[in-house]
Amino acid sequence: YLRLTLLYLEAMSITGVTYSTSQQLNNRLRPFTYNQDIPLLQRTSGGARNSFFSGHTALVATSTFFLASTWDDYHPDSDMKWVIYGGATLATVLTGHFRMRAGKHFPSDVIVGGLVGSLSGLLVPKLHKNKEFGQKGLSVLPVSGEYHGLRLAYRF
């Protein structure tokens, strides 16, 4: 279970870093800030400017799609895979729905959060399953200096 735990932590970390970076780059107001019935102090609080993208939706998507993907890897012939993936999708959609109903996010926020999270949850296990991943192909390196980010390179 150690390998799965480390893969899960990697997927969640990728989602978390992507979310944190997005929050630093965007100052999108949450939908509730446009509601005149909410007190001004609440509408102008620090958390009112981090609508894009939905971190809750992204983290639920990462967790559930990681579970679905790894379960599918261990049970490739099971007829239950569609139930597992359906559950992952349902949990993600419901999280996004309730975040929008609470006035925390616009539809685009939860769609992007769902995409970021599901991609992280699906791709991390798949890339590590590929035996050639570390030998040839994609390499990802952090870059620091005048700019901060990731360097992606693909060898053919």
C-alpha cells in the first residue's frame, strides 16, 4: 500500500500546487460578492477573491478518479468499473453543484476544477504504470530563477 499512498499524495500535490498557482494568478470574485443581501464585510473578505478554480471540486475529482483508476488497474476484467467511474463522476459533479449553490463558484470554476482534478487522478497512476516513462518520453523539472514553473520535455 505504500506505493499507492505515495502515488495518491503525488496526485493530490499536483492538484494542490495547480490550485494554489491559479489562486495567485487570478483575482476572480466569488458569485456571492455580487449579492447585495450579504453584508459588505463578508463580501469583501479575503476569501472573496479566489473563485477560479474550485479547489473543493478539484480535490474530490482527484481522490475519486485516482481511486477509480487504481481500482480498474487491479480489477481490469470487472464489470464494476463503470459503477466506480460513475461514482467518481457523480461525487465530482455534486461537489461542484453544491459549491455553486453556496455562491462560492461560477460554472466555469467547477468545470475547470473537475477537469484539473480528474486529469491528475487519472494520469498520475497511468504515467507511473508506463515502464518507459522514466527512461524516455516525458520529463518534468521545476524551474526557478526570474520565473518559477515547470519545464516539460519529451524525448522521442
